[in-house]
Amino acid sequence: MPDSTTTLSRRDFFKASGLMAAAAVGGPALLGGLRKAHAATMTPSMAPARDSKFSVCDMCFNKCGLIARVENGVVAKLDPNPKFLKSRGMLCARGNAGISHVYDPDRLKHPLLRKGERGEGKWQRIPWDEALDMAAQKMAEVREKYLPCGHLFSAGTDMHSLFVGRLAEVYGSFNITSHESLCLVSGNRAFLDTFGEEPFADVLHSKYVIMAGANRFEALVTPDSMDLMTAMREHGCKLVTLDPRYTKTAALSDEWYPIKPGTDMAFMLALAHVIIGEGLYDPQWIAEKTYGMEQLMEHVKQYTPEFAAAECGVPASDIARIARELAAAAPASMVYPGRRSSDYENSTQIRRSFAIVNGLLGNWDRPGGLLAARAVGLRGVPYDAPWYDENHEDRIEAGKVPMMFEHEGSFMVTRDSVLADDPYPIRGWFIYKTNPMATAPDRKKTIEMMHKMDFVTVVDIAMSDTAWYADLVLPSQSYLERIDPCSGLQGSSACACVVKRDPVIEPLYESRSIFDILKGIAGRLDLGEYFDFTIEEFREKQLAGLPGAEGIMDRDGVYYNPSKVYGIYEGMVYKTLSQKVELYNQRYEQMGIDPLPRYTPPTEPPRNQFRLVIGRNAMVTQGSTTNNALLHEFVPTNTLWINPGPAAQLGIADNDLVEVSSAVGRQSLRAEVTDKIREDTVYMLTGFNTLSTQQKLAHGNGASIAEILDGRYDTVTGNAALHQTFVTVTRKVA
């Protein structure tokens, strides 16, 4: 029977999401305290001023629609927007916890200048004018001494992040990295190079889904997480999950296989072997829409189900059966293209094997398969950046991985290049809404990178670990306090839509939007003409082709541009060299990359070591929510999942304190002895044990996975190889 002291009822959860968030945060921003302050100014006959305002969540990248319930200028509750189809009219726990994000007592309140050594935590409060003067002056000094490319710019997923790229470009730097360069780009690359664009999975109408590593019932993606549940419960969709962990997705699947980490490609190529060998494909589709079937047919002959079974641990008979069932359900079937728990130095090729199986199913642009992006209708707002004759010719990591996305960069390759001054030095860094100290593997290397910098400016809402090591920290506004440009969103078959954000409350403390900060810096760098507009004026240009859209967003919180869902590619060519689905990739061949994925067995963990894998949780968004008071009630710390067999051999019992050590670092946390993970694998959540003492709930709590993970990366894109770290686990004696 559950312990009533540690569990929350459904009623308790909704109570917590609305009002008890205030009790969790405390401090001068305590929600109850704010209400009392307002009540003190009211006469007994005055009723509370209540208002409901549309917004879009920013607690992860999904951007789900919400309605903020505001009382006397304070957010009292966040509700889902029932008209927002991308999130199916729902709002998850993180979305509800946005109220604690705004009223966090650890929130940054005013500009801070570092006074001690990096990471020492000594700060001086300074006025905004002085802060902006200093940021601009230091950027000017870096440009003068090291040329414009001597400054790096990094931004997370945010509706304002495009302005960081704008400042970088007009400043003259090619060196821009995104958070996505750590985790998404190898998958994007693989599907783009197969189909000509990155797909959206129509799981709602699928009859059969193979989910390899992705964990959609915990690592939420809208609408996929909701649509998959609907497809299974109401439409009879079969779900087969391959994952070394028994996740919530695995628990709800029709079949779960604890696949050996790093062997997914063997499984996929064996599927292709069966589908091709038994003629389980549409010959007309293959002949008309694909390129390279003959080469693929010859290539997969060696990858029999028996071969794959010996590699990945899934029985050969099951592999063959799954291939037949998958093909029988085609084209309303798929290998799901989402994030996975196998990120290695050959991640692009692993994910290419996923894309190739989908190509054999003929599921592109068809119900229950992989869909193309739909028309949204937003217009770009072009500008002509100045040219600097005295500058480096290219990005610092140019040519070091062959198929890096220019607009994403590669943080991993950039970091190595900065540390080596190869091919030139970078000595300035501007960072907005991303926290590489917590999200990038090998934290010591990131600290070393920080120490290479003459000046680091961080704009964030909290004193993250990255901010903790910066020179200047500027407090940004929360998503509920600022006006944002419009953003186009894709929601698979659910919708293609446009959203915006307007303030639902007045900004707290001295916080400013990143746009206002960038505008202030640009003006001081004599680049003000490139920011000589308001967000409202920017929106007007974005919406020029959508008359009446802004009024609809004011009314409904979202604008839907009616557009074709299926058959978009009828009469169109694919954006590949062959103008078809490239099973055999010609561009790869030209660049000296294997045009077909070639399986190489993963390195075995050394004796008495384990492979460390990462994964997501419905309450944790990398390192940005572990200090959230409301979410902390649900996930107070991280633990190390370890199988009972090796745990017994090591003398480790459940809840024992253990030390986890790798070639790059060591951390301590409690063991969670469970048969939900393979014997050769261990797992922990990210985002805990911050260096920043101003993250009070996360500091000194659990273990930092960033301290332990090795810093290797995918050789094609520079994506972090997040599952290529071996660790030793030992019981710590009290």
C-alpha cells in the first residue's frame, strides 16, 4: 500500500499545481505573500481583480498552449488551452509548474558582476546601464583583439533565440551553437538525408510503431505522447519498444525488448533483410519513389535475424515476426524517428538505419506514417548584415565533422576547438537560456573552456551552473512576463499553427527580455539599426501573409493555417540528389561516408564496469527544472539504476550510497536496485548536484551526470555521444 506521506492524490496534484506552488517557493516572491500584499490595499467591498490570458508554455521545447489565471496581478493558476490541438488541450506537470518557475525565490533579480574567481560565487549588484555598457565594451574588445569570430554565441530553444543569432551575425561572428547540437542533430541529419526533410510522426493513425529508445510516455513530445496512447487504446495500434530500461513506455507496450545498448542498427538492418528478402514491400513505391534499392538489397543480405539476435539479444524469430507484422501494417506503420537511448560516435548511421526501414515501408506522406512539414504562413524578416573584411573565413569547427548543420553548430566540436585555439582563439561568450555546464558531457572541460574566456555574459532567469562561472549575469524575464515574436509550430497530423506570447503579468524585479538586452548592447556597438524595431513591428512583418491571424490568436490563443496534411509530395520531387527517397545516399558516397549504414559492434564494457545511459523524465527538462519547487516534490533527487545481479556482486543494496566514476569524473548518489535495467547498464537522471549554490534544491543533491559523461561525439554531425561512457560503481562506506 502506498505511503501516504510520500504520495500525492490526483486531487492533491491539482491543488498543488494551482495554489500550493506558492507555499513551496517561500521568500519575498511567495505567492501567498503577494496576495496578502494586494489584499492589504483593498477595502472589504472590493472583489479580487481576476483575468484570464492566453500564453504558450516554455518549460520545455513543446510550446503547449495555456491560459494563465491572474488575480490582482499574480498568476494563481495555469490551465491548458482547450483549443490548442498540438497539445490536445492538455498541460503536463511541468507546464503546471510554470507558476513555481515565475515565483522561484532563487530567481535572478538584478544584474550581477563577478568579483571573485570563476565559480567562487562572489557577486556585486550593478545597475542595468553599467551592465549593458560593460557587455558591449567587452564584446568590442574581443572583436578588436581576436576579430569578430573570436566571440561565441549560444542559445537554447526559445521564441527570442533568433535575436541572439541576429546579434551574432551583425557583430560578425559565424560561431553560434544551439542546445540542440548536443542531442538532436544526428537524428535530424539521418532523416533529412533520406527523405529530404525532417519528418513528423503520424502516430495517431498508425497501426504499428517500433520505438527504439524513445520514451514518449515520460519524455513528452506533443502531440505524439497523447496520440500514441489514443492510437493504442482506441485504434488498436501495436507498440514494440526496444530499450535497455523498462521505462513507462516499455511498461505500456505490447512488447518490450531490453536491447543491448548500441546494437539498434543490427536490429533495423535485420528488419530490412526480412522485408526485402520476403518481398514484403510495395514494388511500385520502391520503383517510383526510392533510389538505391539494388545496393540496399545486396547490403542487407549479411544482416540476418540470426546475426542480429546474437548482437542485440532479441530472438531471431521475434525479429522476423516483427518485420512481417510491420510490413503488413504498412504504410500505416513506422520506426518512430524520435530521440533515442543510443547516441554514439556513429549515431547518424544508426538513425539512418531507422530511416531506411521507413523508406521500405512506403510510409512517407501517408496516414499513419511520416509526414512532411505543413504550411504555417509566417514570413521571415530579412536583414542585410555588415561584412567584415578583417575576420576569419569560417566557423571554428568548420570541416571537423563533415555534415554539421551550420545553423546549429556543434557544441562538442566547438569546445574542443576553443580549448586548442584551433584554428583561432575564441575569448568571448554570450549565452542565453542554455546551460552547457549541466547539459554537455565532461563538465570539467566546459569549466576549462570558461577559464579560456576573457569575458562571459549569461542571460537567464536563474543562477545556473553556467551563470555561476560567468563574468556578467543578466536577469531575463519569464515567458509569462514578456512579449515574444510569433512562432510556427508543427503538430504532426494535429495541426500546423502560429502562436505568440504577450505578458500576463508585469515583469518582476529588474528582469528584462533578451530582446531588450540585445537591443541595448547593439546600440552601444553602433549596431542599433539592426534592432531598430519593436516586437509588435516584427510580428506585423511575420504575419503580413496571414491577414486576421493576430486577432484570432487574441481570441483563441492560436492560429491554424488550413493546409494539406497528406499527399503534400504529390507531383513534387524530394530534396535529395536523386530527387527520391535515398536508401543509398549519393551525397555520402561523394563525401567518403558510408552510403549505407554498416554495422560495427559496440565496445563491450570492461570487466566490472557498466555502460551509462541517459533518459528523460516527465518532470525533468535537462537542468532547468530540478530546482523547481513544485516538481521537486515529485522528483526530489536522482538515483543510480543498477540491476540486482551485479548489485549483489558488488555488495550494493537498495538506497546505499554509491560512487560512480568514469575516465573524466566521479559523483556519489543513492542506488536504486531494480530489474528494470540490463545487467551491463546503469542509468541516472540529468540536472542534479549543481555547482551553483543559488540552486538550493539541486545543489549538493544527487549526482551530476555532466561530471561523469565522456566528451566524445558523432563523427558525422558532432552530436554528443551520450552513451559511450563506461563507469565503475562502488559502495561508499559511511
